[in-house]
Amino acid sequence: MFAVVEISAQQFTVRASDTLTVPLLDAEVGSTIEFSNILLGGEESNITVGCPYISGSVTATILAHGKGDKVLVFKKKRRKGYRKLNGHRQQYSQIQINDIKLG
């Protein structure tokens, strides 16, 4: 069984016992979180498409929080002496899918 779930305005295809890296979620490590925005789901032969969502839920456990790799943004204007360097590290949460229930 699989489902396409909307998590933090992004879509993820999930199956039971999958481990995903998603944008930072506001919950403690080890806690269980439930997602109810399911866009599509079912078995490989029997797929249900939502309009926009289907009833059901996906439960997951938060394994860890962290930061991604540094992304450098460099701006320059030639012959003007203007150079600017900014860095950014996106925060993420690592989750493990426990159960998929479709109604």
C-alpha cells in the first residue's frame, strides 16, 4: 500500500516503514505525528484519487532534526567592486512512516 501525502506544502510518496527527510516539523524527537492530507493512495492495482483529498491518515514517528548542506549565494556586479556572499542551511526533520490507513 502506498499514499501520496502533502507535508509542509510538498508532496511525498510514502509506504509503510519508509524513512523520509521532510522540511522541519514542530514536534519533539520520538513523538508520533499524523498527516491527514492524502492526495492519492491504495494498492498497485486499486488506486484512489482525491478531489482534492481522500479520507484517511498516515502516522509517522520523528527520528531526528538536523540541518542540510550549506548553500552559498554569491552576488557580483562586474567592474563596480560589489561582491556579496550569503550562506544558508535548510533545517529538516527525518521521519519514519508507521501506518497508512485509507478510508
